Amino acid sequence: MTTSALRRQVKNIVHNYSEAEIKVREATSNDPWGPSSSLMSEIADLTFNVVAFAEVMGMVWKRLNDHGKNWRHVYKVNTFK
């Protein structure tokens, strides 16, 4: 496990993110590779639930407003078309 993955897991626990928010964070991480199609499919399936939809869109909005060194968050969230 890489240090960035470990740090991401700790942040997920500390911030008490939901399953939907964790999946969006994973899909829009700063890792140099893109999200897997299975992860994107899981996120799409979560949006059929009203509560999960709000959580997904909240995290997407947060990622769209990132700047500076987190430019990959913005770039990757645009793959959610």
C-alpha cells in the first residue's frame, strides 16, 4: 500500500466520508492514472439513490472547485460525463 493510499484511508475515516464520497474521492484522486470503468459504474449506480446522489454531487462540486496542485481532481471530475 502506498503512502498516498494510506493517507487517503485515514482522511476518509477522520472526515467520516460515506461510501459514495469515498468512491468519488478515489475516482478523482491525484494519482496519474484514471479511474477504472468498474468504479465509474459503481458511482453511476449510487446516483439512483437520492441520498447517495446528493453525496456524490457534493463531492464532485468540491472537486471542481479545487485548484493549484490538485488540478487532477478537476481534470478527472470532468470524466463524469
